Amino acid sequence: MDQHLIAKKLKISPSSVHRIIYEDLWLINKKKKKVHVLNERQKEIRVMASKRLLRNHLKKKNMEFVVTIDEAWLYMSNANRKKDFSYVAKGDLMPENWVLEKAERNDPKIMVVGVITGRGIVPLFKVPGSVKINSENYCKLVLKP
């Protein structure tokens, strides 16, 4: 629960909540881990593909030409969503099983693409929302630009 909601429920100021959390209780803010839920077969496939990539392509002489691309959906935020942080005592570790599974949403969204190459970083760019992402459009709208 965030500080403003705590303050509203207790009918005290947000600055008092802040002081209690950070100065009196000595708590720190930790973010929950967001993870994709993978089955065992998907995990095995990722390990095999990574090893094959490393063995066959990522040699020192080729590093200048290595390009990694990732696309992500950016959603309009939902203020009433479950919070992805909590307060824990300093020195305490987050439990390994404390994760927030990502669910698909129906909020308005845009797709952006980020690129890092052996020669530097390319600025993010937006993919048109009306486009179906298949191999042809991916090459035309993501790889070529």
C-alpha cells in the first residue's frame, strides 16, 4: 500500500507516514520482481538457444555487428492495480517466491522497440498500433529502421 493511501486510512499526513516508515521503523522500499511464467520445456528451449547463440555467433571479431532488439507494450497505467512494492526491514532479503505475475491487459497501449548494437544505442521508436506483427511487418517496421 502506498504512503498516501496509508495516510488517508489513518487520517494523518503523508509526511508523518513517511517519517514513521523510514525514520522510526527504518524500513526501505523494495520492488516486487516481475516474471514471465514459463513451463519446464520453455526453460529448456531458452537454455539451448542461448548456448547455440554463444557457441555459433558471439565471437569477439563479430561483436561489432551484434544487434539485440526488444519490443515492449507500454500500457496506460491503472491507478487501482495491485502495488508492486512493499516495505521490508533493512538487511532483510526479498523472499524468492515473492513475485508479481504479469497478466495480459486490455488497457490502451503502444508498442515501442529498443535496439542496442556493437556500435551503440538506437533511440526507441514507436510501431504503428494498427499493424499486425508478423515476420514481414517485423522486418519492414522493426529490423530495417
